Amino acid sequence: VERLGELVPAGNAAGIVLIADGRAAEHWGEAAEASLSSIAPVHRLLVESGEPSKSLSVAASVLESMSKLEVRRDDLVVTLGGGMVCDLGGFVASVYHRGIRVVHVPTTLLAQADASVVGKTGLNLTSGKNLVGTFHHPVAVISDIATLGTLGERELLSGMAEVIKCGLACDPSLLSTLEVEREAVLARGPETLEEVVARSVEIKARLVFSDARDLSGERAMLNYGHTFGHALEAAGDYRRWLHGEAISVGMVFAAELAGHLGLLDEEGVSKHRGVLNDYGLPTQAEFSLVELMGHLAVDKKRRGRLRWVLLEALGRPVLYEEVSQADIEAAAAEVRA
Ligand SMILES: NC(=O)c1ccc[n+]([C@@H]2O[C@H](COP(=O)([O-])OP(=O)(O)OC[C@H]3O[C@@H](n4cnc5c(N)ncnc54)[C@H](O)[C@@H]3O)[C@@H](O)[C@H]2O)c1
């Protein structure tokens, strides 16, 4: 964070708008602002931390502030915070004056490994999450592993679920690293964390750039564990489970489903439970299947179909659309607490 002044590609920006998450700013805001001000005058816009800030009304008020500050087309938006602020700040940058440049400085593991990377922005509507959004690639993403030092334990582990997802679904060698280096990761050893973040980003970037607008199957592989996980998050009103926790249970569900369909062997299924348990992530949950089916039906209606990412082996994902109610019930029984 102290080196943002050297690292941010500011081009001919005459001003910088720092859109910062309140809690991230408590720890890192001053250092970021001090460093960025070596490039151009910085206007800090603070956003209250928490998912409710990812709304049209907060986006509108940030846009109004930018306009009052006379932010110009050549100026730069820098976001500081987790996935919430990346999504909100990315959205605002994508529509202000029909799009100005944005640099993300993600400060949660989830945002460093996942949310900041691929240029998707998002806001929530009352009827659901991420229903408004744009594609707007950041000109740079600058992840300082030191910022993870101030992150709460639950947030760190939730971010690990996305890293473990990359290992399980796309890269068995990353999975082995996560198994071997577990203690160093959990102790937030900077070198180990840097390695696992960098490898997750590489995987995500590779899949996403082969499928830039989210249309073919490649990008969908990153949704491993997300179909069931999203339903669980929705059933918990987005309060009970952090995203990564729901995805963790979702991945065990997907493994059980793949096992039930004869795709994935027993060893592959138990590997899921083993590594997620080792990282203190949930592998089962209390839920009503009827309620989850309701959320899955909404998802299906919205997207036109339900797609399940399942594994044929660790690191070998396939897309499945034909999954029966009986298959879902069988897998759900294995993850119900
Ligand atoms: N655009 C994408 O591709 C994409 C992908 C995945 C997730 N997301 C979005 O990301 C969001 C979740 O991201 P998240 O888990 O980072 O949540 P978040 O941004 O809400 O951050 C989690 C908590 O950590 C705090 N925080 C952030 N940095 C901190 C730091 N360094 N020290 C102490 N506290 C800190 C925040 O104030 C917040 O309370 C969701 O809105 C999700 O939809 C987007």
C-alpha cells in the first residue's frame, strides 16, 4: 500500500478518487492516500463496510460526489477494500462519463484471489445479488499481502474457500501446495499467501480471458460449488453464511453429486472434506431442501437453465445440466447437518 504511488499506472490523471471501504480504510486508508498523493491530488470517498453498500443508491451518491468534485474523464478511480468495494467502485468507474479507468487495491483474500481480477462489476437489487453490473477491466490490480494481516479470521478462511476451489476444480498441484503449506497459510505467512493468491489469479485469468463475456463454458468452471452455495447463501438471507463458507458446503455437495452420478471416485469426494475441514471451513449445513430448491428454481428461471460444475477427477471439471431431483436429494442428504 505504501508503494501505490510507484505502482499505479496513472497515465495523465489530474486527480484520483479513492473509493474505500470504511473498515479497510481504518487500517490502510492513510497509507494509501499518502502514497497516491505523490501522483495527483486524492479525493477519498468512504463507503460504509458491508454488503448493503453494493446498491444503486450508494452508487448514485458516489457518482454525485464525483461530479461535484469535477472528476474528469482522464482521472482515475482507485478502490481500496474487499469484493464489495471492487464491485461498487468498478461499477461507478464503468458508468461515470461513460467509463473512466479503475485500479483495484483489494484488501481481502477473496478480493485478491477472485473478485478483483476479471472485470465484472456488480450491484444488488432487492430481488437478488449482482443483478446489475457491467464488464469493466481494471487497468491494474495491486494486491498487498500485508493488508490480509488485519483481516478477521472468518473472512480469511472464507477467502481460502475460493483458493481451495481453484485447487480442487482446476489445479491439483495447487491443491497439494495447500495441503502441505496449511500451517503457513493459516499463520498468514506472506510468501505462502502470495504464492497461493498468485496461482489462483493465474487460473482465474486463464479461464476468464478465454471466455471474456461469460458466454462459453470455460468461465463457468470457476463456479464450482456455487450453484448449491448460492442457494444456501440466499436461504441464509446473505447473513448466516459468508460467501466462501457457503461455497465450501457447495463444493462438498457437488463432490457428493458427482460421486452419486458415478463421475468422481470415493477418494476424490473425501479429499474435498479433508482439505476443507483442515482449513476450518464448513462441510455440512442445516437447511430445508424445499427452501433450497425454491432458490435453485429462481436461479434457473433467471439464467434459463441450471448448470452444475462437477468433477470427473480432481482438476477435471465438466458442465452438467441434467441432474434429477432424486440426484439432488441424495447428495443433499450427505451434506445436511
Ligand atoms: N466481481 C466478481 O467477479 C466477484 C467475485 C467474487 C465475489 N464478488 C463479490 O465480492 C463481495 C465479497 O467480497 P469480500 O468477501 O471481500 O467482502 P467485503 O468486501 O464485504 O469485505 C469483508 C469484510 O472485511 C472488511 N475488510 C476489508 N479489508 C479489510 C482489511 N484489510 N482488514 C480488515 N477488514 C477488512 C470489510 O470492511 C468487510 O467487513 C460480494 O459482494 C461478492 O458478490 C465479486
